[in-house]
Amino acid sequence: MTALPGETPGTVGTDTPQGAEPPAATDAEGPAHAEAPDAAEAEAEAEAEAEAEAEVAGETGDAAGDEPAGEAPSAAALSEAQAELAAQRELREKIAKRKAEKEGPVAAGTKLSGPAADLLAAVRAVESGEKAGTEFFDSPAAAPAPRRAAPAPAGQPPRPAPAPAAPVDRTASPEATDAVRAVLTEGGAPEALARPATGTLGEQAAELLRADPWQLLAVPGVRPEQADGFARALLGAACGPDDGRRTAALVGWLLERAALQGHTALDAEAVRAALAERAVGDPEEAVRNAVEEGVALVFQEGTDPTGSDAAYEEDGEAPADAETGTETPEPVQVLLGLDRYALAEESLADGLARLMNACEKGADWAEAAAAAPSPSAAELIRTAATAGLVAHSGGEAARAEPAALIAAARGLGLRALGATHSADGRRRLAEAVGAPDAAVTLAGLLSGTEGPGRDEDGALALDLLVVLDAPQLDVEGAAVLVEALADGVRLVLSGDPGVLGSAGAGRVFADVLAARACPQVVSRTPDPGPIGELVSGIGIGELTQVEAPGKEVVIVPVRDAGEAVHRTVQLVADSVPRAFSIPAGDTQVITVGHGGAAGTRVLNEALKQRLNPGPGRFGGFDPGDRVIHVPAPGRAVPGVVRSADAEGLHLECGGVPVVVPQERVESAVRHGWALSAHQAAGMRWPAAVVVLPGDAAAGLSRPWVYTAFSRGERHLSVVHGVDQALPHAVAQIPAQERTTRLRALLEAVPTPDAAS
């Protein structure tokens, strides 16, 4: 029998701790590192931003916890770059066509929460050069592809697939980098920013920075106070806190930081309050200026005649009713967002509505449902037979139900496939379906390195797609996926609502569930064993004591971070292998943040010294080191170091050889004995050791505990030093709400009869 956290339990082959010291202070790393409730962890750039306050380092989003589909990163990266350019080119062609059809442009900031046509018309001003648009923030993330055109009428030839575009060369020329370095030196900024600034702002970065020094805020890791100092050095008395260039850049910076925490939009009042904290004298005018400059888009949610916010029009006045001349009701809530997320949400809502409305019954699924292995699987099969979009929710054991659906569809002769968040998830799904080709990773499917490929129209050659680990879907990735599905394809989104959300912006699965625009199937299959019982209780806010006669769940109390590190190493290297015959390589350590006295950095160093000591001769790595490869922001691929040469660092990731170029090793490869919960989402190991030192209490939430505790298949050890903070987090700290627009958009689109 195991004890509740905070009680005195037995341990798995460990000694009683001796002595006690006060908990060591943590290296608080903000939302991008400490994994605050529901804070996204896309490890490549978020770590850079958070650490820039102290040392300027790392990655986008909020620490890496995402798609491991980088098993063939070179080909995948090339394909993704091509897809991005093709999508952008097609989008611009559609915008140009719409411009010719419309009599006049849509003013920025008016009716932007309406249909996608109005939104695209607003963005048209940015694309045509009338507004500054996203020149402040040239993000490498792929924009959502425009919606695929409907099939041509009979008698007309099919639309050819778009030709692949040439890959983008983001490497700046030496001349451009030298010019930026000179401007940075003149402004007192570190020369080390020259390369990232040129990569972000382009070949004209030096001219842009000289004309508008606050564009330095677009560079990952740069803080407003640093950009202010740079601007004062270049402009002198010509700049001030209410300079329009400064306020516009600050609005964009605030929205980018919000995206790192999962938001696709922010309340305008919150933006104004944040601007006031940054010494902006007139936040209202600053927001209005940012909207007019195209840095942000404005959306109105609901109406209220007594509201204090008005739509931002270029004349600064609230819109008037065309017939009566009186002011129209003002919005209950005004949201500000970046155009990339606004377009993604609009495109995703439109695409999901298209799938819901285009579904035809087709084959007879009755026999397949009757042969289903469980009542929940039968319900899912019957529901998918009649709906173009289905939401399926359940725990780890419930993954057998979408596997049964895929097997049933393939038995009916349909092209059915399951896509998972990680290579580990792909392996488990393929085993459940009984067909190796029935499962792919989502990133591999979209990049073309896995799956059936595309048809003559450029759509995925599928009749049914089941996306597992759906909570890890961010809005941009989901938009790209849905746009790749032809009319008539059935899409099933399946996942556990209790786990942490996506590393990128958005809450797609939660918004689909909340909108209730499609049928929902809730699994009645519980997770088995003591770990399943413990996790099920956490899901409803209860941290219960569970019977674990086989020591499936063990609590190891510690009194400080140093002892937590010592006990963790002891568990991984000695206790778990001896008690359960689970090798150290099959035990995963999970902790709250990357910094602190028992964060991933410290734990990885200690575990390496014990399990694979070496000088780190390959850029800090040795053959045999467990690592996490981050081929793109928000994607984390577990692997092992094999060797290194002039070509780069050679890894093996899920049985696939991967070569990381030398210049990418520092930013794209990290030791992987210890991970954050966001990094571990979508993967499972035979054993998991969850480390909760005293300085981790602030980063705990119910989704964090739920995710971390459910990563072990056979055994879970909890190195527990947070006392009552753990049951408090489980009972009273739910997921941090993300501000998004997708739910409202889904509720507004015309759909078939939704599930009651």
C-alpha cells in the first residue's frame, strides 16, 4: 500500500533520508520554462526569450514538447519549407483575386470577427502594402495553407497539384550581417544579436533598425528595456515612450509573448494595462495606432450598448448605424490578435465546417460496430459512420477505441490512418491496430515523409483520419491538417482532455469539445491498475491513496532539492532496475521546469555523470547520451547520440538515423534523461520518476500532475518535497484558460445537427 503525498511511505530500495536543509531557491524561468499551468513548452525559442532576461538563449514557444516526427529531419524540413512557400503563394493569389472582385478595401479593425472573407479582406491591406502588417514579426512558423478548392465539375480536368516551391534560404549574407553588427554597436546592443536580427528582419535589417530601432523586439530574447536603450542611443531626443514605433512594437511583442503561453488573442483592456506598465502615456491611442499599422487585428465578441470599448476605426470614432445615425452597440469584449493566428482560426473553423457538411454515409458500418471489442468502440464506429467530424475523449486505455475504428474502416476497404503526437504513440497505435502502416506521426504525415502521400488535387489520399493526442494540436498545425483533407474525409479527434495543452498557440481540442458543433463520444473504458486509479482521481481533482501491492506507485519524500536529485539518480540507476527489471534507459525522469536546483538541467547533468560519464567531446555530448532533438519549435524527438563528424551530430531517433548540423547542435539538441511534462506529453515509458522539489510548487497544476503521473506504464515513483502544495494543486488549480476565438467561430458556422 502506498501513501498519499505528504505522508510517510515506503520506498523502492532507498534508504531513509538523513538530515534536512531548507529547500534551495529555484531559478524561476517564467512561463516558457517553469511550465506554469497550461503554459505551452516549445523549447527552441521560448527558452531563448525567458533566459534572455538573464543570459539570452534558446527556442520558441515555451520549451519543446511536441511532434517527434523528425525521424528524417532533413527531408521533413525541406518539405515543410516548400509547403510554407506554396501556401503563402496560393494565399496571395487568392487575396489578389478577391481584391479584383471587391469594390473597395475593408478598413482595418472593422467587422473583423465576421466570416473569413471579411478577415481576408482586412489582411488584404497588409498584403498590398497599405499597412505595415507583420513586418515587425517575420516568424518562420508555417502559415496555414489556404483552403483547397472544391473538386471541379464533371467534364473538367482535375486541378493539378501545386508545384513545390524552392526552399527558403534564411541564411543572411555576410554583408547584411556586418551592416547589422555596425548598427548594433552604434546603439550599444550586443554584437551577438547580429545574426538572429538579420535572420528575423531580412537583408534590409540594418536599414530597418536604423529607421525603427524598436524592431529589435522582433528578435527572440530581446526585452523592451533593451530595445528602449538601443533606440535612445540611435535616436537620442527624437524618441520617447509614446513614439508610435515603440508602442506598435510593444503591442506586437505582447501578443507574441501571449502566443507563447497558448493565447491566440488578448483582451484589449489587458493590452492597454500592460502598455501602461511600460510607461506608455496613452494606451488607448497606442492600441489604435497598432491596429491602424496592421500590427494587430481587432475582434469584437458580443455587443453591449453600455460597453466602454469601441471598434477601432481610422477616424477614431465608434461606428454609427447607417440608417439612424446613432452609435451601434459597443462590444462586450474587444480582442487583439496577430494576423497569423486569426487566419489560422478562421481557416480551421471553415475547414471543420466543410468536413462536417460534406460527409456522406457510404459503406455499411453496422457489422463492423457489432464486432467491436467494447461498447465504447462500437459507439465510436457508429458515430464515425454518419459524421464528418467526431470528438472522442478518454484516457490511455481508451486509445484502443480509435484503433478499433481504424481497423474496422480498413476492413471496409477505406483508406484509414491514425496520426499521433510522437513516434512512441505511433508504435503503440500500430500495435493496437495490428498493422504497421496504419499509424504515422502527425508531423510526418504533413511533411510527406510518412503516410499515403497526396492525390492529384494535393489532398491527403485518405477516407478516414484519426488524430490521437488531439490536445497537443495547436491552431496553426490543425489548420494546415484540415486544409489537407478533401471533402468527404472523416476526421476523428481523439485525446485525453485532462493532459497539458499544445506547445503552440490555441486550444483546438478543448474548443471543439466546448463548441459542441460535432458528435462527441466519451469513452467508458477506465485506465487499469493503481496508476490508472491514481490518475483518474487526479482528473476529477482528487489525490487519493491507492492500493499498490506490487509497488506500482511509490512516494519518496525528500526535504530539499539536493536530496531530490540524489534520490532521483538512485531510483533510475539502482532501485527501479533492481525491483522491476526495467533498464535505466526505459525510465523517464519528469520535473516541473528547466531551471532551479532540481530542474531538467541539473538532473540531466547528474544522470549523465552516473549513467554515461564522459567529457562531452561532441559539443557537450558523448556516444550513448540520451537526448531530445528539437527539429522545429514545439517538436521534441527523443534519441540517442551515436557519433559525430564534420557533417554534424549523429543521432538515432526511434530507430531512424538523424544528423544535426554542427551549427544547430547547441540550439536543437539537449540531454534527455530528464524532461518537462510538456516534452513528455504524448509519450509513455515502462517507468516514470516525477520529481517535485520544494521550489516547484508554483509550477504545479492539475493538468501538469495528471500529465506527469500518467507517463509510466508499469511503475511511477514520485520524489515528493512540496508537502501540501501537491494536493492543493490537484484540487484547486485547473488548467490556465487560453484566450482563443475558435470556439465562437465554430458555434457560428452552419453545421449539421450537432450532438446534444
